[in-house]
Amino acid sequence: MIVTERLVLTPSAISDFDDCNAMRTDPEVMHFIGGVASAEDTWIRLLRNVGHWTAFGYGLFTLREKDGGRFVGEGGLAHFRRGLGDDFDDFPEGAWALASAAHGKGYGTEALEAVHAWFFAQRGKGRAVCLIDPENRPSVRMGERLGYRPFRQATYRDKPMTLFERAP
């Protein structure tokens, strides 16, 4: 668990399904990250996130407000094996999705700064990467605030994407 000024971050858990499903069926949230998900797809993704913690000892966290426990979203570092090349797939990938009600409040940056600090304190300084749709300006800005810089373009699931890196 990681506690920040306003948030509590816990490893993904099966009990997060209803909140994750509500977020992943929100067209505003999902516009740039694959489109609205079915309950089945959300369930499979949640199982992946839970399993990632078992396999690697880290993964995506569930983000909740410290005051009241309201679901804010999910975020962390993981290995997704996207097939984007050795300069991407072999590094921890920053990932985040925020519920609509959490947009514009700085929660994503607050959470992911804490996640990066925790992760690299555990594993030593290293490079991290992330994948962002170039049209998703809020996510691009957040990645830049976290220290990510573009290093190349790629096609992922038939869409042009920008690959970012965060140097040690």
C-alpha cells in the first residue's frame, strides 16, 4: 500500500471489479484507450492485474481517495508484452486510467509520482516506458509531468501511438 496526501493506492483486487467496470464502460474514459469495454473484458483485465502482482511483485494499483475511499482509477508499472520491440517491451511500462470524476484534479500525477518513487526505490534506478495516443493531450501532459519524453512512433492495434521513455 502507498499513501499520498490525498490517495490510498492498493494492489489490484477482485473486489475492485464494480468500480473498474464502471470506469471501463465510460466512453469519456475509454475514448483513447481501446473504447468501451464489456464486463467480460474488464474482468479479464482485472485478473491480469491481480496476476501481475503475483508474478512480478508489482503492477497496477487501485487508486482511492484517502477521505471516504471513493474510487479514482488505476495506475502503476507493469510488463504487458505489447510486441513493440526490445526498446519498449523489456522495460516497466507506466499505465494509468482515471474515472471521469477524478479528471483534472491532479490525482493521476500524485499517484504515479508515488508509484515511480516506490518502484525504483525497490528495484534501483532504471528506464521506464509508456504508450500514449498522441491525441490524448491530458495523458501526454501527465506523462511529461512524470518525466516521460517521446522516443518514437509505433502502430499499436492499428492506431498510431507515441512511445515515451523516462530515463533513470
